[in-house]
Amino acid sequence: MPAKSRVSGECSDVPLQRICPVLQISEINSTIGNDSQQSGTALANLRSDMQIAVTRTADQRVISVVTDLLDAARRPDGSRPLSDRLWVELRNSGIHDYLGLLLGQVGHSRALGYAQISHGPQDFLLEIVLHPELGDPAAACTELLDSALEEVADDGGGSVVWWVSEPRPHHHLVASEAGFAPGRTLFQMQAQLPIDEPVTITTRAFRPGADDEEWLAVNNRAFHGHGEQGEWTLPQLQARCSEPWFDPEGFLVYEDEGVMRGFCWTKMHTNTFPPMGEIYVVAADPIAQGTGLGRQLTLAGLSHIFAQGCSTAMLYVDADNTPALRLYERLGFVVSRTDLAFIGEIRGR
């Protein structure tokens, strides 16, 4: 794809799909150079039949277009190719900071690519999804990444973490050309249930509202400095608890003399092949670490998953978290997928 033009002028229509009327390339080019502020959307010209729409609000039309793309690009196991965090922020853009970029052909009614940026407390999180029918994924990936980084620069710049599932050579090439370097590696691991080891602790169900503040304190202590799980806020927790999959009975809390000391939050995936139960988040308060509580919390979560009629468990763990990897391997987990974070610093403007 040739280098794109960037629109800095005000544009009241989203020139993509049937979200609203499509602007012709001549109209797009005529707006370049306007120095007025953007209001929600902007447009960049890729070539004579391609465009990128940038939006900071996701109404139902945007969500529908993105959902269609995510469905077309589902992974071989049927899972959605967008992280839980970004999926929640897409569908709750009025609560969370949201920035989405959609790539499509002028006059066509679907997105061929999508990038989403989340501004966290420490860095920007970025993910890119491409339609499997795209003939040149490297070029489309480059254009979406470049456009996303321009938006980050306009927002003041900072550290950007671009997560890629099962990275291919073109991902490494695109990242390198953008000045990004490989960072964290995340393993998805799976195990067959049941696990032949007893659960020796007693847990109870999470109580939305009553347990929120205490859970946030334990979670943020346990994941202090962690890029995604640390520094959770009440709106983030409430958004997760409002998801269709949320079940308080699968959010297991362990207490010691009435004080929360750990938890294992599970999530059932009924649309994957095979259906899976996820150890969504598991943690012991640092006060209780080193006591074997983490292992028992994991076993309690696995027992709950199996009790739901599910025989495949899944979880995510950092590749350099050796103690956790050893624990999960001893419980029968094996690596089923690898995700890689490319990290770069973007100067603000």
C-alpha cells in the first residue's frame, strides 16, 4: 500500500462501511490541511480504494462492524482475536477511554482490518486484527500500526505495547520497521480435567458490591507493577462483572479469619473448540504467598470448572514466570499458544 495521507480536519461522518455516507477520495484529499480540531473521527487515505477511519466513540454501528470482523477472524479454536480488556472497552466506550481504527474499501460494507488502543496507567496497549481474506497482511498491518502510533503521538506519546498472537515473520518485520522490539512472551496453557489432587481449602462465591473494594486491594497488591492486571479500578471490575459470562459462583474467594487472602476467578468459554474453562485470574495476597495457597486456589478453580461439565482447562502465564510455569506443568498444563508483546517508545507532539 502506498503511504497514506492524514486528515487533521473536522469530519462529521465516519467514511467506512454503512456506518454513515462514504466520502470519495477527492473529498478526502480536499480536507487535508484543515487545522481545526477533530471531533470523534478522522480519515486517512491509503490508496484509491482503501481508507482508515479513526473514532474515539463506539456506537452500535461501529461495534457491529468490528464484531463482524472479529467473527471472520476467529482463531482455529473459535476464540475471539481481541483481548478481553479491549473487547470490554469497545462495548463500553462511554466509560473507558477508547480509540479504534478501521481499515476498509471505499463504498464497501465491511472492515478488513481493525486496531484498538487502550491507555493504561503505565503505557498504551495496542492490538490489530486483520480479515483472513486480506492479500497483503504485512502492508495492512503497517498502515494500521502507523496510523495508531500517530494517534498515540497526538495524545502525548509514551510506551506502546503491541500484543500479537502467534507472531509470524511479517509481524517481526513490521515491528522492527516501526522501531519496536520484542518484550513479554505470554503462554496460553491447557490441561485435561479432572486433576488428581485434592482441594484442601474452603472458598466462597464473590459478592459483587460487597467485596469490590477488598478484592481490588488484594488484586492490586498481588499484581503490583503488572502491565495488565495491576492497578485495576472499580469501573474495570464492574464492567467485567456486567459481562454475560460472569458468574459469581465461579469467582472463588478465600478468607482467613474473615479477611480476604486470595481468589480464583474462572470464566467459561462455550464457543471454543473444545469448550474450555479458564483460570481467568488467580492470586494470593503477598502476605500469604509462599504458603501453597496459590496452588490450592488453582485446584479449587479447576475443580469448579470440572463441576460445570468441562474437561479442558486453560490459563495464561508469562513465559518468564518460572515458579508459576512449574506449578502449572506439574498440574498437567502444556503450552497451546504463544503471544508476544512488541514494545516501542513514541514521542509526543
